[in-house]
Amino acid sequence: MSLLVQKYGGTSVGSIERIRAVARKVAAERARGHDLVVVVSAMSGETNRLIALAHEIAEHPSPRELDVLVSTGEQVTIALLAMALEEAGCPARSYTGGQIRILTDSAHNKARIEHIEVASIRADLAAGRVVVAAGFQGIDAEGNITTLGRGGSDTTGVALAAALGADECQIYTDVDGVYTTDPRVVEHAQRLDRITFEEMLEMASQGSKVLQIRAVEFAGKYQVPLRVLSSFAEGPGTLITLDDEDDMEKPLVSGIAFNRDEAKLTVLGVPDVPGVAYRILGPISDANIEVDVIVQNVAEDGTTSLTFTVHRNEMKKAQRILESLRTDLGATAIVGDDHIAKLSLVGVGMRSHAGVASRMFGTLADHGINIQMISTSEIKITVVIEEKYLELGVRALHSEFGLDGPLAGTGAPDTARA
Amino acid sequence: MSLLVQKYGGTSVGSIERIRAVARKVAAERARGHDLVVVVSAMSGETNRLIALAHEIAEHPSPRELDVLVSTGEQVTIALLAMALEEAGCPARSYTGGQIRILTDSAHNKARIEHIEVASIRADLAAGRVVVAAGFQGIDAEGNITTLGRGGSDTTGVALAAALGADECQIYTDVDGVYTTDPRVVEHAQRLDRITFEEMLEMASQGSKVLQIRAVEFAGKYQVPLRVLSSFAEGPGTLITLDDEDDMEKPLVSGIAFNRDEAKLTVLGVPDVPGVAYRILGPISDANIEVDVIVQNVAEDGTTSLTFTVHRNEMKKAQRILESLRTDLGATAIVGDDHIAKLSLVGVGMRSHAGVASRMFGTLADHGINIQMISTSEIKITVVIEEKYLELGVRALHSEFGLDGPLAGTGAPDTARA
């Protein structure tokens, strides 16, 4: 008998019929003898509806009150799922984040979990009840309701699994696993049976939206086996684990991630003196703009140019900040470009194999794709290219690194066929 | 500087625009220097929407989970109102029933308040903040969410006022006070400036829906001055108080209440032996059917007949129970009638004046209205008549007892003109 934590996202509980289907899945698992803690999100659309209400009533809604408001989304779902389970003869009890005592810091709208009290959950499990827990929410030390930020339900699931020492944390979603790349772009994309935490982290941070980054970090840190699988289809999904096998046996490249949400900013012709990067990026960071890829090059004339990417929505804001610094920096020009895309090869196999980067660059060159920026880590190579070449580049690399499978069949995500 | 508890019902917070209007009212009162605790209901329609969801997912929703579900209704309102107040520059903080620690018993869906912890409210008031509290909800000793049952927000308001020793508990609603009778029936109905708790209780229990009975009982018990007033119009409303003035100065009749929600059941020709009433009404009560007016008469032939009223929706059920008892009771017939109405004169002035009853019966007789049942208390006389004579009877008595005012003007409830 195992202890499983299952997490169902907004789409999986998006209607009464779907909540009932989740109840059937949970009851069947319970009937197999497993102890179950089920974490649910708000019904799809509900969180957005509540946030829209907040913005109707206030231009700058109080962060504390926003948490009070949006946390009702999951509270509705836990009640409905617990009702459906009880109606199906499966004893269940719902808990809000505050009722479990998922203690967080006080950073409203983006709180971090500090501690979870598991005594009442253990008592319920011992009494044969399924515990239905609200994802995404907690309380701080003063009893204020907090939320973990978008996608935080994954984190709740992993944190509960860690606190309870669960055998597996299963993240049910609308895709049936982690793919070598987005099947909407590459129809030969394949579901991965296994992937390491590190690879998953790189995939997630590079735009693969299957799992929230923080949840993966958390799972890696506490060594919680994490499985991504579909609410709507049968199948083993993808298991995300510590890699205790020999890296040599791993494929060179596990997957290709990409994203079009970024824009590029270049500061040209700055005198090359110490502290330039800080003087440019400090004010950007002070304005709460997140910077992703950064490259700096020195020119022959003793000047330097620095290029970095930010979220596309923040390009204008960042550009204004840089313009205001231009004279101080002695820069000759500030150039923004929002027609770029980021593309990354990810794989722990890269650690022990040289030549992946040059093979990647060669493939892109063969297809006439110019590389604007390069950034590497131990298990990842990222390039920034012109946006219109993105699909071409992804397909070429997917094929080059032997990731192509048979045509994606029924196992592929629904969205791939939308 | 006073401490006021204000309660706004579902219609008063039924839209973003109305919540904003409540925020303006509250902020204006705060600017006058008063300390304010504001209790709100769910936005109108929201509780019904949530209950409908529950019944979609389960035929018999778990009472515990139903409370988890419907309590989100007020949680949405407190957050939105607190946001609107903060946006208007009026510091505010919202609290769910659980956060305040409104401790109740564990009777889900109809819990009773046992204790309220006021420390955090006092701290907020001392810090100059408006406290926005969710009505209708609390938690039990184990931390389970409970609700007080329909209309329970009034009770929350009164209980908070009692616990805090507030100067007044103001119930804002869609009518501008308590009227001598329903202005939809009598256009000369007048708003009462004052009414006693006892009168209000009798009015409420006889069908005047302005206030929840339990809230009035609570206010009377803890001597909390209670004021009913309109969210949508200016005006002093009606103050409900202990009557410390001489009863002699009170008008004979304060108001006329009526209701058409009842049906009458008569058990005829039962042998007149001790225990008859119990043998008839015991099984009715066991079936959770509430009985209102009861009269029993003895006939000359040694038999007796007992007549009582129940909610109209429960007549058929009660009739079936009586039919099943008929042989045991030795009754000659069971007769049901759902074309009746109940009409009551209410007034503390009756205590010291004889002849009110005969004057009432005479007036009804003058208008050809037959009285089917009579029941009296110290401050109330109730009759049951044929439903079609109800309006005629109410108007005749309203005029007879000097309650007619000038034609109801702008102060009358909106519904009166609907």
C-alpha cells in the first residue's frame, strides 16, 4: 500500500462532469488500497474571473485582499470534489490551505511554503479518508491567507508529498507526459518515460509549461518522485527522478524547449570599464524586470556591447529605463527587438559528450538560421534566433539529435490538435 | 466617537457598483470619526449558484462540504469590499468567520454562535482600520467551517455588536425600515421610527422578512440597539430597542404582519381523551415538520377536533402522516386546506388595553371575513382566514387601528412599487 499525492489542475476540474471523473479516478485508486491526498486547483477560468472582479473594483487591489479573493477558487473545488467522493461512497474530507496549516511567508500573491503540519492529514488517512487539499494557498504566521502565485498548486502537491514522505507525487494535467518537444511544432515528438529533475528544470525554465519550476526544484530538493500524467487518458506519463543511472547511457539530448515570450535589448558602444554590466542591469532589476539570457562582447575599439532578454511585455519599460541611462553610460545606441525566439537543447547526456554545441550550430547554419545569442550550461545550450525561423530550427534539431518518433498518436496532448 | 457594526445584505453588495457604493458609505461614516465593523453577505444570487453546483455534483451533498462551498460567497465579498475601501484611501482588513474565530457548534448548515474572539478586531480598530467581516459563517472547535443558515449574516452582525459592546448594530437592507405593514398591500403603510424587540420578533415570526428572527432574539438578549435602514436611500430607518418607556404611551397596535406560506390541517372527530394532541403532533414533529398555530376544540359528542398550520410545502407530507395515523386515532376525517392566510396584530400597547381582540374581530366581521382560527399572546392576536380576503382584512385593520399615514412616498421600499 502506497501513499500517493495526486494533483489535478484547473482543466482537469473544469466542470462538474470533470470533477466527477476525477472522483471516479480517485475512488478507484483508493479501492486499490492506496492512501490518497488529492490537491486541486480552481476550476479553469475561475481564478481569472476573480482577478477580473478585483480589477473592476480597484485599480491596484490590495495584495492581501487579492489572496482572500482568489483563494475561494480552490475552496469551491475541494468542497465539490469531497462531495462527489462522499456521494460515491468514498469517505473524504476537504481542507483549505489554512485548515491544513500550510504555513508560508507573508509575501502575498507569491508566498513560499515554510512548513506544513501533517497531523490532521495523517489522522484522516488512518481513518480511511481521502484528504482533498486546496492547492496554491496557505496562511502566514498571523493567519492571513496567502497564495503561492500562478501554478502554485503543483508546489502544494510536491510540498505535501515531501512533508508526508509520499511514495509518489502525481501531477495530472491535460498532457500525458513530458515530450521531447512541443508536439504542436514537431509531429514526431515523443513522450519521455523518464527525465531527470535537472533536465525538467531546464525544460521548464525554457518554456515547457508542463510543470511549474518551483515545484520541480522542490521535488528535486526533497527527492520526491514526481510523475506527470493525463487526467483524460490512461498511460504511465513521465517520471521525473534523480538520475542514479550512468549518464553514459542517457541520450545525448533529452528534449528541445523553446519560447517566444521574450524580447532582446542591446546597449551598444559603452566604454569597456569595470561595472558596466551592473550599471546597466542594476536599474532593470530594481524595476522588477526579470532578465533571462545575458551576453557581453568587447569590440576592438575598447567599447563593449551588452545584450539581454526580458519578457516581451516588459521590453518597452526596460527600453525607457535604458534610454534614461544612456548619457551616463556613454552608450552610442539602445536597440530593442521583439521578433526573437529562444531555443534550447536539454540533456544530462551533454555532460559527458563534447561536440553537441558545434553539431547544433552546424545544423542551424545548414538551414540558413542565424544565431543572435548563445548561452550554455552543463546540461543545456540555448540560442536566440529570429522568431520566424523557430519551427524550422526546432524540427531540424529534433531530427538531427535522433528524437523523432513515429507520428504522434492518441497519446499526444489535446492542444496539439487544436 | 461610536463603535458601529454595519451589516449589508446580498442585494446591497449585489454588484461591483453596489459594493463600491457601500465602500463610499462606510468611508464617509469612518470620516465622521466612528469605529466601524462591517459585516457582509454573499453577492445576491451567489449562494444559490453555489448550492446549485453542490446539487449538480451530489444528490445529498455532505453538510460539512456544503459549508466549505457556500462560505466562499461571503469570502469574495469581504475581499472586494476591503479592496474598494483601501482603494478609496480608507484602511481596511477583511476576515473570514474562521479568521475572526467566530466559534460555533458543529451543526453544519445551521450552526449557532458560541463565542467570538474580539482581540484582533480591537487591534485593527485601534490602528484606525475598518474591519470587514464575513457574515453567516464561523468555525467549530475542530476548525471545520460552519454556516449559520439562511439570513445568518444578521446574526453575525448582532453577535459581533454584542461581543464588542457596540453602540449600535445597523442592518442595511433594501427597505428603509420596518413598516406598519407591507406597503405593497397597504399604500398608506408607514415606517416606524421605533419598535420593541418583542414586537419585532412577533412581526418577523408572522412573516415580516426584514430581519432574521434569530438576530432579533440575540439583539434582545444582549440588549444591542438594532437599526434597520436602507442601503440605497438616506433616512433614519427603524430603531429596535428595549422598551423603557411607559407602555401606556405606546400605540395600541404597532403593526400588522401576515403570511400566505401556510396551510391548515384538521383532524376531526377524535375521542376526547388525554394525550390526543401529542399523539397527533408528535409524529408531525418527528418528521421535522414545523407546526405554527394550533387550536383544539371539544364537540358536544365527546369528540374533539384539532387544527394546526404548517408550511404550505409540507402540507401533503403532513397529510400523509395523519392519514396513516387515522385508524389509531379514531379520527372521522383529515382535512387539508392550503387556501388560507395568517394575519396578526402586533403591539406592546395591547398589554395594558383590553378590547383589542373584539375590535379586531368586529372589523373583520363588518367586512364579511370569516375567522377560521384564533391564537393570542400578550402582544399579538393572530387569525387564520381564507386567503382571498387577506388584502381586504389587512387594509381594514390598518385603517381601524389608526396606522394609515399619508400615501407612501419615496421612503417606501422599492419592492412596493415593483
